[in-house]
Amino acid sequence: MKKLMVAVLFLISMLALGACNSSTETSSKDNGKDSSSGTIKIAGIFSSSGGAAPLGEPGLETLKMIVENQNKEGGINGKKVELITYDDKSDQNEAVLAMKKAITQDKVSVVIGGTISGNALAMVPLAEQNKVPFIATSSSFQIYQKEDGSSRDWVFKVPPNDSHAVEKILQYLKDKGLKKVAWLNVSNSFGTGAHTEFKKMASKYGIEAVIEDEFEVTVKDAKPMLTRVKKENPEVIIVWGTVQESSVVIKNIRELGIELPIVGSHAIGSEQLIKLAGNAANDVVFPSGKLIVADQLKDKDPQKDVLLKYKKMYEEKYNKGVSLFGAHPWDAFFMLKEAVEKKGTDPKGIKDYFENDLGEFVGLNGIFKISPKNHNGLTTESSLVMVRIKDGKWTSEE
């Protein structure tokens, strides 16, 4: 009996010790820190399958590449970076589920991703509720900006705003003397947000829309819409969408024999567009980050060195050309690296560093000046150039 009692007491003590250790381990992993393994946890949520995969894949590849390199160099402050990745399958519900798991189960310090604006917008409430920094890699200004114009507390965004891209297009059209346009946008938050910005700014540049219409993300044949466009005799057609749907509309324009200039959005800077649209992509002009024309920049350009560094690294690793969508997680990660080096992995410390101490950050997307009032920090002039597709190649118009 005594032996049995001793065994029972031993078992109870071991279970209590195990429970204590489990509690300590959970606590040490809060806010993306794991003191036992010395890691820093971040989540990458990208559309690596589904319709937005041409945008999500280079983003995910870039983040994996730079985390791997950073860990080879000893991590950040001696701690390895643990990257936890999710494929949101180009679906808002999947994006929300991934965000929830990353924050509540994985206990990450920061989330990077949200390939398309609709997905990123759906992820925003969870970042705000849980007070975890979310660095978005898609365009809509609504991702980080409230209706009153102030910035959301825990959301930052690294691509240029759709308003920056619309303004760049309008200035380009004004310079070319093109006044009557057909405005065509994809029927989602990326398209409707830009359409709103276009309507706000067009008259300032002397631009008039003779027809405004929209197409589905899943568009297979835009010819009925384009037949209506042709009847209105515009001087130029603006096709505002991402790679997949824009390629369909652009091909259809040329298949109908419409020889008008075509201007695209800043979301088509991927070689996938040229593959999908073929010869129809030639002479399409669009606002773009400088990455795809980095080798054409003047040597004095402050971004040129970092642009060429990334371009060389990515092309050597993946044996393919760079995409603008790879630039976004690069900027997000290296802003985060700087914040963690100075403030550690506490989410509030990261947020405060971004708002008050990051200063002028030279990235792939432009020169950032993030502040408490502006969680993007880019301007049209600092972030975009006009690019023309010529013989299947990117050519700077500036």
C-alpha cells in the first residue's frame, strides 16, 4: 500500500510539473517570442493559388528567400526568424481564417501579406482587435485609412495607394493631350476604390470619362462591354485590374481591332501579363514601381542599389524575372527587421517604431515617411514611374 501511495504521489507531482512547464512555454511564446528556442515568429499570408496566384507567388517566394538569408546571417538580435506561411487561395474567407490562426494560435509578432485588397480588408479587423501589427501588401488606401482620413492603429501598407497610381495616370494623359477616356475597372474593392479616386481627380486634370464600366474578376470575354466602349469614341482606354483579368480585356481590345492607347493599373507589373496577353500587351502603358526598370534608372537614384540587389538575388534563386509583387514583402520585412533590432518583438514596440522612429526608409516601392497619421508614407513622386511594354520588355517612359 505504501508503495502504491508513493507511486500515486510521484505521478501527481510529475503531472503538476508538466502543467507548470506547459504554462511557462505558452507564456514565452506570446507576442511572437519563444525564449526557449530563441525565435521570432512572423506570419506570411499570400494568395499562392487561385486567381491571384500570379501576384501572391512572387510575394511568398520573396519573403521565404529573405527570411532564409537573414537566418543564415544569425537572425535578428541573435534570434532566428520563424516564418509561418498560409495560402489564402485568393479567397477572403480563407484569408480571415489564416489571420485568425496566425494571431490566436501561432502567436506571431507581425503579419505580412494580403495579396489582393479585398483579402487584406477582410483581415484588418482581426489585426485591430488583437493589437497585432499587420503590414499589408496590397493597394487600396482603405486598408490602412479610416473614413475620416486617419490611419488605423495597427495596420500599415507598403505598396503605393491606388490614389497615387490614378494621379500618375491622369498626369500622364494630361501631358499627352488625351482628354476623353473609357474607364473600365474590375468589380471588386481594388477596382471600385480606384474608380472613386478617378472620379474625384479627373476634372482637375481636364479628363472626361465618356464611358465608365466594369468587368468581373473571372471575365472570359469582355467583347460586349468593349463594343459599347467603341461606340463612345474615347481617345484612350484605362483598364483597371490585376494581371489575370486585365490580360483578358487587353486581348479582347486588340481582337476587336481597337487601336486606341491602353493604360493599365499599377497591378499588372508581372511577366505573367505578357505571357497571358501575348502581343496584345505591346504598347500598354501603366504606372509602376521602379523595380522592373531598375537597370534603366540614373545612378544617382537613391533606390537603385537596393532595387538591383533584390533583382539579382531573386533572379538567381528562382531563375525568373522579378515582379512588383515581390517588392512588397521585401519592404515589409526590412522595416520589421529595423524595428525588432531597436524595440524587440513586442507588437506595441514595433508599432511605435514604425510611427515615430523609422524615419526616411528607402525601399523597393519608394521612399517611405511613415508617421502616426500616415501608415503608408509614400507619395506619387517618390514611388511611381510610367512604364511601356515594348516587344515584351519593360521600358521606362521617364
